[in-house]
Amino acid sequence: MIPQSHFLILSAIIFCIGLFGALTRRNAIGILMSIELMINAANINLVTFNKFLGSPDGLGQVFALFEIALAAAACVVGLTLVISIYRNAKTIFIDKINLMKW
Amino acid sequence: MLNSLIQQLNNSGLPLNSFAQLSFYFIAGLTCLFAFLVVASRNVFHSAVFLALTLLSVSGIYLLLDAQFLAVVQIIIYVGAIMILFVFCIMLTSRISDKAIRQVNQQVLFSLTLALIFLAIFYILIIKSPWLSSGAEIEPLSLKELGRSLFSKYVLPFEVISLVLLAVMVGAIAIGKARKE
């Protein structure tokens, strides 16, 4: 039996790696990838609690399912924005995109 | 799926616990390694490939957590759909083989410190917390029960998700459409 805390520590590690990537990447697509990593870490947490606390209707798994769908939606909108920005500004490095900065 | 495999291995003499633990630590190590490579690799296309491998390893973790349906959904949606989208976006936008361009900004040291502080806080919290456990062995949720709860108790959020997907579809077309000047 693998203890619950090991799954939680694994998800904490993945979350922190994603946080580091989201803060340091210059490439907008790289930032979106790091955000996907963080979302996956949250999903691992949900499924872990569902397994170890037990829910008769599987709330954790259902919630993780919804989160996968929402992550896909967020990803589609984000990548469309990246394409649109690239079309206008000819770059996807976010420190070059200062259109909305004063 | 994996459970029957574990059972077979158990019958063949290997102790069940050690096999499950071994596979968990192996998959967890792979996941951390690939996640690190996503963040660390210079080429964005390599990051995308490592992200796909990370997501596959996470679906292995789901299998170990008795969530077979989620593991399959993870592979179909993430590895099948989202990764295709990422790869297309990379090919449509950036010059992938340019070595001279910096891939990270000036905040690397600060971000590394922040991430490590967060990790330390999470670690201490996880280790110190008395996690509730019901003691008795919990039956894994069957696919039938999951589908029933998805279409009876949680049917409203399920329908709202489809509305969100419709809105996203319309929004993506509206934003991504090339404007004629």
C-alpha cells in the first residue's frame, strides 16, 4: 500500500516545477505548457483524495474529469490568443508584447 | 487493467505490495524527470514532446489510483488532442531551431527560490498533517457507478461543461479568424 502522502508530495513537486516554468519562460507557448503541468498536479490531488477518503459517488474523479475538459477549453483559447498575437506583433516572447502596458 | 496484471504477478510469486510500490516510484520518478525537462529544455518542440510523456506518466499514476476511466480520458484528451494543438501552434509561430534566442527571462534565480520555498512549505504541510483515513479498505469506484453519478447527481455541471465548450469554440473561431484589412 502506497501511503497517501507520497502521491501528494509527487503532485506538489509537479506543481512547483510548473510554477517555476510559468514564471521563467519567455515563450508564451512554454508558459501554457507549464500551466498544463500545474493543472495535472491538481488533478492528481483530486484523484488521490477520492481514492483514500472514498466517496460513494466518486466526486473526486468526476471533478477531475470536469477539470480536464476545462483545461482543454482554456488551452484552446490561450493558443488561439497566441496565434492572434503572433499575427499582429510577429513575436510570441511575452516580454516583447507590451501592447497593454502604459 | 493494471490490477489484473498485478494480480497475475502476485500469483507468480512476487509480493503485491512491493510490485505496486516499485511501479509507483518508477512512474513518479519518470513524471518528475519529464516535467523538469519540459521546463528546462531550450527547444520548445522538445518541451512539447516531454509534456506528452509527462501526461502519459500521469495517466499511469491514475491507473495506480484505481481511476481507469480518467487514465483513458487523460490519454485521449491531453495526449491526443491538446498536444496536437500545441505542436501545430509551435509550428505556426516560433522558429524552433534558433539557438541564439534566450528562452528564459531575468527572473530565474528569484523564481527558483520561490518554487523551492513553495515546495518546502507543501512538504512540511503534507508531512505534518494528520490525513483522514477510513482505515478499512475502500472499494475502487467502478466505471458503472462513475457513469451513473455523472449522469444523475452531477448532470447539471456536465451540461454546463458542454455550454462552456460551445462558447470556447465560438470564441476561438472569432479570435483566430484572419481579418481582412
